[in-house]
Amino acid sequence: MTATTEWVEDHFTAGNLALDFANTVYRRWPDPGPDLFTDADALANWLTRTRLLPDGESGVTEAALEDARALRALLWTAFDAHKDGHTIPADALAGLLDTARRSVADLAVHPDGSTTSRDAHGALAVVALRAVTLALDPSPQGVRACDRCGWFFIDSSRGRRRRWCSMKTCGNQAKAARYRSTHP
């Protein structure tokens, strides 16, 4: 039995819902770390925490979990290309659009642009649509990836030189390592 991930503020540092979804592994590099979507309950908790599913929604299935992991892989491909200044691969963009198309009946889009998901697949459609929106109308700050763990984020820092997903975690570790290397 695996422990279900407890989602806290430190998991939501990217500045964009689709980027936060892409960051649902412990780390992306140098080697992929443990999957934070440990089971369907962890996915349900993430979707509830981000208000993509109403509180108490318990219909997240193993199939939805597999779809979520496949969506995350598409996000990695799209956002890696974006951060590197490359064209987003057509198959990744097609996969995002297909994810949204398959589940469009499971969500409602309101006049103010907000969405209501009927189930996990509808919530995944929202994530896919947010990713497509970011790809088609990128943030002026651009998508970056943490130097230490590879998590994505929108660099909204004053000088646009942010290097870490969070100063609290990776930034602190990097600065401590640098201090140790210069003070034997």
C-alpha cells in the first residue's frame, strides 16, 4: 500500500495550473523522482485542492489516473519545448487537444471563463485547455524549469532571473551546497 500525497502550498509554486499539474513528480531531473500521483486518491485530492472537482467527489478511477499520467507526459513535452524556445511538437499539441475534446462533455464553461468539472476526466480537460492556452498565448515572463529538480514555473521575478521552483526548497538547498563548497 502506498501513502497518498498530502498536497500543500509548496506543490503549487508554478504560477499556472497546467504547470502545477506537470510538477506532480518529486523531481524531473537529473533522474525522475517518485510520482506524487501515488494512486487515484492522490489525483482526486489534487483535483479537489485545485477546485477542479467539488469537495467529496470520489469517482476518480484507475483509468483517470492513467489518463492523468499520460496528460502529464504531454505537458512535459510541450513545456520543455516552450522553455527551450522550440516549436511545440505537433503530436504533443494534438494530444492536449484530444484530451480536451474527449472530455468536453464532462465540463461546463461559464460566461466568466470559469469551469465546472463533472468528473475527473472533465478536470483533466480543463488542465489540457489551460496548457493549450499557455502554449497559444504564452506569459511574457516565459516558462522556466528549476535548475535543481526540473519543475516548471512562470518567472515573474523582478529581474527575470529566477532559477528555482521555490526558494524554500531547491533555492535553499542550492545556496547551502554553494556555501558548503566554499567553506570547508
